[in-house]
Amino acid sequence: MKRTLFSLLLLLMSLPIVAAVPASVEVEPAAPKRVISGVVLDRESRDQLRHVTIAVVGTNIGTVTNADGEFSLKLTREEMRQGIKCSFVGYESIFLDYETLAGSDYLTIRLQPLALAVDQVTIYGGKARNLVEQAIELIPNNYSDRENLFTTFYRETVQKRRAYIAVSEAVMDLYKTKYEYRSVAHDKVRLRKGRRLINHQASDTLAVKIVGGPSLPIVMDVVKNSDELLAYDQLDFYDFELGTPVMLDNRMQHVIHFKPRVRLQYALFSGVMHIDQERGSFSRIELELDVSDRTAASALLVHRKPAGLRFRPLGVSFLIAYRQQGDRSYLNYVRSEFRFKCDWKRRLFSSTYTALSEMVLVDREENPEVIRYRDRFRSDQIFYDEVEAYADPYYWEDYNILEPTESLEHAVDRLRKRVMR
């Protein structure tokens, strides 16, 4: 990957932390809506399924399930009448009608795993790389040919071992130009309303912040960003292998595994791509950065750190998912996870940290007004410092958000009580 990926960087700072300057844009709340909540499980194993797409049929409204398989949508009666569809890789999609949605306060949705029959699997004689190249050529036909303004929910969390030490989240606008020229130069993100909290203990000696986090979906929309993974001049650096096909949203998907075939001065990725067999569109891309060269990885990931602090990357991963609507696909969900260890020279123990950011696109408007340049969130800003402190438990009103996991919800409750003391 080229240097532009690392507009998302880690800022490691010695405590104490300077208090944040509140910043939010108030938007008039929508009409009252009903909350549709539930959990999505594997029908056979009863396992909770994360990152399942939950979409209101015939609309641009949707979300994804969290790490506990849970979701929540705030819908008007008319939106409920459209019904919702649940889709996930390797499972049969399911539709829930208005009567089902209106008849329960909490839904338990069980998706059926799909085992493909031999006659469903198409054998391709061509190389896996050829399928990737064909999908790249079809991007202008398969993705949006208009400007779009997405309403999104964005969240950053930092954990020290298993304990949350920082949480910040916001409703944001994401403006994206058409995919025809595969450029993200004019894509922008803007803060609407956000909040944050922190839970540093007296024994903590390090603050971890992410630089430019909400800009991540712009850079990591690799289908649109021709400077990154799906650039033709990048393909020569990878080996591609065709895996067993799977279903997604009741559509057959090529599964293509890839890994570095050369060693460069900057880190490359391994991962898997899902490509719709009929349309030739990228549906889902999972990436894992090679951090075996610790010096090179550290130089790319760490924006600033105190003298005497040693940084060791453990893993960097990304998930980019797209949602098909009609004959076009749109960005749906972007997730990043940074895992690393830090210790101070001449100290015995080290601490493991996880910095996670995720953005889910919950609504979309076509041909909107452009976000003004001065209103954009810059890639050099620290999101945590731009939002206000937690307080009101009804803060989100009628906005659709990414449901917090149970562990995060408990952490937020504890930290909110500290803030309100």
C-alpha cells in the first residue's frame, strides 16, 4: 500500500491529557420513530454473527450488527412497512415483514448457513488475478455514477488489555463523488454531532489517540481509491488464489485469497476479496498488514510518541464492505483495528493496546450539496479532541447508530457516571 493509507495514525502521548474543546453541529431531530432491535445468530451453531448487513428494503437505510451480533434501527411506521433484509457471507438472506417487526420488542434472527451443491459451483480456468482485473475494469459500471451524501455513524475505542480507556463516537456526513474516475481527492467527511469519554487510571502513563480517524473510509474505499490496493501497478506485488465460492445476499461470490509475492520498502497486505460472479463487483475486502518488519511498520503507524517509549505492532487489519442497491454498489461499512505493545525503557512490564475505529453508512442522499472545504474533517485532526464529553443517555435521539457491544455499553455506563459526578 502507498503512503496515503497512513493518514490514519497513532498518536502516543504522555499523560496528562489536555481537556478537549467541545465541537458539534446540532441538527433538528426527525419525527418520532420506533426502535427495532435484535440479535442475529447462526441457526445451527447459535453463534452470534458480527458485521451482518441489516437493510430496510427499498430505501437507503441500514446498519450492521456489532461484535455481539446485535443491531438497532430507528424507523418510522412507513419505513417499517418496507420490511428489513439481513445478509451475510455464506448464509441465506432473510426478509422480515412489517408484522414481524411490529410484533416484537426484540428480534432473534437465525440465518441458515449455505452449503453449495456441486452443480452450483462454476469452475473457472482463468487465473484468479484475471477476475480481479475484470472487476477493476467494471468499477465505473458497478458503482455509483452520481455524487452521494451518506449519513454515517462513527466510533473509536482504545483498550488497554481488555479495559476501555477511551471511547468517542459521532454522527457524520460523508460526501463521495462518482466512481467513474476512481479518485477520492474531492471526498469529504463532516462532523454533525459527537461525544467522548476517557477512563485513565492513576497508574496509566500513556494516552493513545488516532489521527484523522473519520477520514479512514475515504482512503480505505479501495474500489474508488485508485492509488491503493486495486491499482494495476500494485497487482504485480501479489499472488492470487481462487478459493471456494460462497453466497452473499443470495448471490454467488468468487473468493480470492491474496498475499505478497515481493518485499518492498513499505508494508503490503494479505487478505481475501469477495467478487460477485454475475456482476463482477467487489462485495467485501478483508486486509491484514504485514508487520513483520517492526521498524518499517512503526515508522508508518506512529505519528508521535514520547522519548523512552518502545512501540511494537502486533497486527493491523481492515474490513471494507459494499452494499448492492439496484444495479449499483455503495460503500457500507469500514473497520480498522490496530493492536500493539508499548513499554518504557528500564521498566519491567509492557501493556497491550487495541485501537479500533468503525464507520457504518446508515442512510444516503443522491446529488447533494458539496460539503464546504472549511467544514470538512481534516486528516490531521484528532477526532477525540473535537467532540464533547458524555452526559445525556438519550444523546442520539432519532439517529441510527452502531449498537455498542455489551462490554462497551457497560464501560460507557461506568464512565458516564464518573463524568456526571
